Amino acid sequence: MSLRRRLTLSLCTILVLFAINVGTHFWGSYARQESMLAYRSSVTAAQLSTDAAQLLENQRQQILVLATLRETTGDKLEAAELERAEADLATISDKLRELRALSSEVTRPQYQRLQLASDYLLASWLEFYRRYNDPDFRDDMDDPLPFVETLEHLRQLEQHQAFIAVQRANLSDRTIALTDRITVIGFIASIFLTILLGFFLLRYTNRSLKRLKRGTQRIGSGDLDYRIVGIEDRGELGELATAFNDMSDKLRNAIEEVRQAKDDADDANAAKSRFLANVSHELRTPLNAIIGYSEMLHDELDDTGEVDREQFQRDLDKIVRSGRQLLALINDILDLSKIETGKMALHHEHFAAADILRQVADAMAPLLRERQNRLHLPADWSDLPALYSDATRFRQIFLNLLSNACKFTDGGDIYLTASATGSGPDAWLRFSVRDTGIGMNEEEQLRIFDAFVQADNTTSVNYGGTGLGLAICREYCELMGGRINVSSAPGAGAEFTVEIPATAPESAPATA
């Protein structure tokens, strides 16, 4: 169980005990209040019963006196006396109704009998007062039975109410005693449980923290293979131990990555050294040709004999070709530098891919003749939609790919195919450059798109080149929102596939 759950369970247990104590406290308070209300109700009912009995007795005596006077003297009852008598009877009736409010379900039968008897008695008394002056009225006020029945029912109601009040008081007293005992027991149990839970939590936490401390000391001292174990907590402490173990793994992996990065840096340094050696060779070759043919032409112009114009023209062509070769090499280096520093700008425009590819094919004619290769182009370009991209970078991609295919193919075939997929803004163009040259294995395919790296270390010796062409092709494809892939096998040639969206992505920046 996690530390959080242990703390939560302990807190909930303490809160439950506290809630029980609070509940029993309110229960006892309610019982005390009920006892007080029962006592007050009993006292009030007794007082009302006494007052009602006294009023009935007084009214009974007054009616007997008036009945005697009516028979002996024949005096009349004045209006004021009648009004006062009706008010007295109303007062008695109000007292009896107040007793009804103090009656419970248990005393309800006694009150109903009292109400029947009192209604009959008060009605007869009211009729006596109202017909007192009627000589034809014959009263029976001498009959004591209704009055006695009313007093008896009133006494029985009072006795029942007193008995019920005593029973309620006793029940409330027992409830109060019970709640007091529960409160004391709950308080003592809360203290004991708090101490017990605190002891176990401290012991558990201290043991887990010691393991964590030992683990951090071992990991901090460099023992990255050490693992913190033995912590049963699946919560915070367990997560902390897992975090320390993960940190140890990450540190070990980081050290391995640093070592690998150092090895990669050493390899990259060696690759750059080879690149510089290749570049120096690639730079010196055209420069030597330019200088050598220029000196030859200079010497030939100094001769007084007739100039061989055809030979002169061929030498100039060699100078121009060497200069262009040198310019292409420098442009490749500068373009790669712009790409790596994020300064390469794309100029978007609408152009026909077929026209650019025909121009590239025409430009490759001398190199094709030199290597005795045959370039096969699609017979129909009509299904290719117009491209909205950078025409210059597009041309450079296929110049590099066709040059690369021609360089590694001798007396073979090179196939350039093109197709379109999708329509509208989702249209893509797919181009394929396939040759029948020397091919590559899987390991060589993994590194041919890296800058300054060639498929084989002997490539630059046997075929020349700096290892920048394919790296630039990949960067250009990614800048244009596309991709480039290679498929090859040793001795079976290579196939480079370029996929470019027909429309430049809206989210793509103009400069990368």
C-alpha cells in the first residue's frame, strides 16, 4: 500500500471516529432537549388542567347560584352579564384546546373523551345563559353528571400526560448516559488509534527513506548499476525509487551516448578529412586543366604560324568545362552550407516538370557519350501537372541524380520515369531514376545521403566526387516538402525515387 493511501486511510479512520463523537454529542444534546421539552410540556399541561378545572368549578358554582335565583326571585339576566358569561365559557374552551396541542398520539383517546364531555357541558351552560330570561325554558343545571364526567376526563388526561412525560424523561436520561459513554470511548479510541497509526507510519516511512538514501549515495558515487529495491510502497516512495532507478539508467545511457557521440564525432572528423582530401583533388584537377590549357593557348597565340582553330576551340571547350565543373563543386559546398545554417531560400514559381527534365537530359548528353550510357525518357509527359515549387532546386536534384547514375554506370542504361497521383492541392509527382550500374548493399544505402560521406571509401578514388550530391538532393527534397528514397542491390544497379507535392505546402516557410 502506498504512503498516500496509508495516510488517507489513517485520516479517514480518525475522521470517522471524530464524526461518531460529534454525532453522539448532538444525539445527547437532542436527548437533553427532548427531556427539557417533555418536562416543560408536562408542567404546562398540568397548569392548564388545574386552570381548566378551577374555571369549570367556578362556572359550575355560578350557574347553580343563578339557577336558584331564577327559580326564587325571577330576576332577569342583563346583557353585560350574558356577554361576560359567554367570555368565561370561551376562556374555558380555549384552555381545553391548548391541552389538545400538548397531547400526543398516546393521550389522544383521553383528550377526545374530554372534548366530547366538555363540548356537551359548555353547550348546555351556554344555552342556560342565553335562555335564562325565557320563562318557558326549563333547565336541568342540578344534574352534576356532565360536570363530573368532564372533570374526570380532565383528571385522566392529566395523569396520562404526566406518566408519558416521566417515561420520556427516563428514556432521555438513558440516552444521555449512553451518548456520554460513547463520546468518552470514541475520544479515547481516537487518541489510541492516532498514536498507533503515527507509530506505524513513522516506522514505515523511516525504513523506506533509509533505502532511498542508501540508493542515492550509491548512485551518486558512480555505481550506476545499483538499483533501489525493497520498497513495498506503490505510491510516492515507490515512484521516487523508480525515478532514481530510471535516472541511473538515463545517466548510464547518457554516458554511452556521449561515448557514441565522441565516436561519431571522430568518424565525422575523419569523413571531413577525407572530404577535404577529395575536394582538394576535385579542385586541383579542373584548376590544373584550366591553367594548363590556358598556357597552351597562350603559347599557341605567341607562335607566328597559323592557328589550328578546331584544336583551339576544343581546348577552350575543355577550359569552359573545367570551369563549370569547378563552379558546380563550389556551388554544392555553398548550398550545403546555406542549408545547414538555415539560410537556403526557395523561390516558388509555376513550371512544367517535363521541360526541366528535358533540359537536364540534354545537359547530360556529353557525360552519357563519355560513359557510353543510354538514357531512356518517357514517351508522353502529358499526364504530369504543373509544379508550384523551386525550379532551380528541382533541376539541381535531377542533375545530381542523373550524374550520379551515369558516373556509376559504364555502357549501361539509365531510365527516368515520372507519374502523378492525386489531384488538386493533394496532387503529388513521383520521379524515378534507375540505372544498371554497380549498385550498393544495405549498409552503403544507409549512409549515402550523409554529407561528406560516400557509399564506399574507395569511391572517390575510382569514380571521383565529394559525397555532396546526394546529401544536397535529400535536403532540397525536404525543403520542397517531398522525400527521396533509394533501392539497390550489389551488381543490380540502383533506383532513386523522388516524391514532390505539386503545390508548395502553405505552412512551409520560404526559407529553411
